[in-house]
Amino acid sequence: MKVEQIYTGCLAQGAYYIESNGEAAVIDPLREVKPYIDRAEKNGVKIKYVLETHFHADFVSGHLDLAKATGAEIVFGPNAQPSFKTHIATDGEELKLGNVTIKVLHTPGHTMESTTYLLKDETGKDYGIFTGDTLFIGDVGRPDLAAKSSMSEAQLAEHLYDSLRSKIMPLADDVVVYPAHGAGSACGKNMSKETTDLLGNQKKSNYALRADMTKEEFVKEVTDGLLPPPGYFPMNVKMNKEGYANIDEVMLKGLQALTAEAFEAAANETGALVLDTRKPGDFAKGYIANAINIGIDGNFAPWVGALIPDIQQPILFIADEGREEEVVTRLARVGYDNAIGYLQGGMQQWENTGKETDTVSSISATEFAKRYAQNNSLQVVDVRKPGEFQAAHMATAQSTPLDYLNDHLAELPKQAEMYLYCAGGYRSMIAASILKARGYDNVVNVEGGYKAIAETDVPQTAFVCPSTLK
């Protein structure tokens, strides 16, 4: 028996490849399915099952393309009603895979079709549970993402409480927990950086698995502090449930190399959003006017989903040479299938043709400290998440989380010079690009973010934070 976690950091997502005696199963696959097919072919095995723990909201799963390419059977748990051919398993049903067994445990709560798969080894011993978004390391799935659910988040949380205590917590302590997500995912609020653990450890350390916890306490703690989910989540659920375009077709359309003239014409004719995926520092030095910067080296796909409200939006993009395929792939992972081409030769080609460019004023934390010393009433905007802001921030900073920047533009002064910071400089440059595109010409990005500012000689009184952070 072989169990492999295939973890994708950008989405904080774990897919799984299980193999036994010539047969394999893939759990919660990503959109690009070739890596799973290559694994099976290399080992001379047949992919028998594609197991889905639920209809994912934060990414588009590869179940349809993988099943079509391999002949594997798609399996969902009870209550799932997809628009395509699949096997709806019953609670307690056992699926044979080579010499091992996979038992279906219906664990509603995150969504009503949510299902955990219990892997039993060759001897019949419980080995591991693939929990999807039911149980994470350090957390449990949020109960407010079920699209068009007739139940409230409190009612779903009650189901989740029952599922955890009747199906998962009775299992042995040495059972391995394999969740669908880790720290950084919007599908939970308190996930660990660890991506697997023993169930016994989770029973001791996971707040939601306390043995003496009442249902009322569970509901209150699980639903407390939930931020609104990213706007693209319902559309991803719809695609996972109803179907989507073949990934090869999406790649072919997106990987059209366009000259500067063709790129400009396409932008004007289609109303496409121009997405610059280069590093923040490179973007700041020169970019196509009105382009939005979301760097490919950060949490690219989730930020695309959070900040581009229309999943059907045509997208033209700029990328570092050789990374064009990566951009289209990562857009497709979250359902943005309408990339229509990229700038051949990148910004160098654009500049060589003499076309219009813009820049973002970007200064070091040291330079910011000098300016702050001269004028401590600078307009400072903190674009980190509310929890980060509450933990530590500049005393004069206005909290405007990047996730909701588009909803709060009216609160920001258009004429005054604004200094933007995040944790390290990635999100603040995204914010700067959005504000510049909306006519806010006096934005200044602080490189290195809050951490770099806190390490300068800005006085302690300028911060609201524990002294240990300064």
C-alpha cells in the first residue's frame, strides 16, 4: 500500500494518491490531472476511483477530466446530486482497491454531502482518514459555505458536531488524519501549518474535538469570527457540481502569444482585465496603465478569486518568460477559464514599442520611518486581515483589508498621499495597483510591510502591539 499527499501551497490544498496491488485512487484532485496519470502509468497501475469528499468551493476539482482520461469511477458521498455520471456511495459502503479497503463515512456539516474516507490496510486495520473539509489539523471546516443551503450555519455546525463525535472521534488514536487543506486556506480559521497528524494528537489539541464540549459550545466556537467567504466560492461549487471546460481547451485559449499591438487591441475590443503576474518590485518600476498586479509567487489563485468578482472576466496577462503556462493553470484551478492570451516578450516588448506605462511609488521601511519622523500624521493604510491588524498595527493606520478593498474605496482619500503596508509587501502592491487603476494617484507602497517597519527606529509609541513584536 502506498499513500501520497500531493500538496499545493498556493491553495493550501492536499490531494491524495493511494495505490495497492495494481490499482489506484485519487482523492480531491486538482484541475490539472496529468501528474496523477503520470504516477499511475509510471507504476503500471490503473486509476480505479476518483473520490470526492464534497463539492469544493475554493478550487475546481479535476474529477471529470481524470475520469474521462482513465475510465475511473467518480465517487461522492450521500446527498450529492451532480449533473454528471457518478457513483453516490452509501454511508458505511466499502470500496475495494487492490488489497486494501476504503470505507465511506458520511460526515455532513461543512456541507451536507461531506464525506470522510477511511482507509483500511491489507490486514483490515484502520490506517488513515481522508477528511476533506470536515476535520483539519487544528480546526474543522467552516459551516457557512454550503451554496444555496436551506440550513443556517448554526444548523450545519450541529451536524458537524454530530459527525465528528459519531464517525471520527471513536476511531483509534493511531489513525492518520489526511485533510484537504492546511494553513492559509479560507475553508477554516485556525488551521495548523502541519498537513497531517495522528487522530490522537488532534483529540488532545484541536479545540473543536474537546471531549467535554457541548453542542452549544461547539456551535458558538466554530461559527465565531467567520469572515465572509471569497466571492468566487459559489461559482466553483457550481462548476464542480455541474461540469466545466476541458483543461486542455482552457490552456490552448490562454496560451496565445500576442504582440504589443495585438495585446492592446484585444484589451480594447474585449474589455479584458490586464493582470500583471510579476514580482511586486518589478511591477512598481513599470507596468501597463490600469493593470492589476497579483504576483504568481504569492497566494496567486486565492487572491485572483477574492479580487476579480466575475469568474467569466476575459483576462490578458503579463508573465515572466517561461511562466505563462503556470499562470493559465493556476487561474483555471479557481475557475478563471477565460484567459485569452499573454504579452509576448513581456514588458520589455511593450516598452520597446513606446507604449504608455505607469509606475508605483515604492519606498523602503527605513525611508518610511524618516518620513514618519517628520510627519506622524501620514495617511497610513493597513491592508492585512482584521486578525493581523488586531494583533499588531501602527497606531495611526486605517484598517482596510485587501479582501474587501473594492467595497471600501469611498472611505479612502483620493487626493491625499497614502502609505500602504501589509505583512511583507505582496498584498500592499496588489492594493496599490487596484487604487492606481481607480484613479488614486498618490499611493506609496512600503516595501517589507509591517515587519520591516517594526524593525526601524520608528518609536514604540507609534505601534499598537505587544512589546515583543517591536
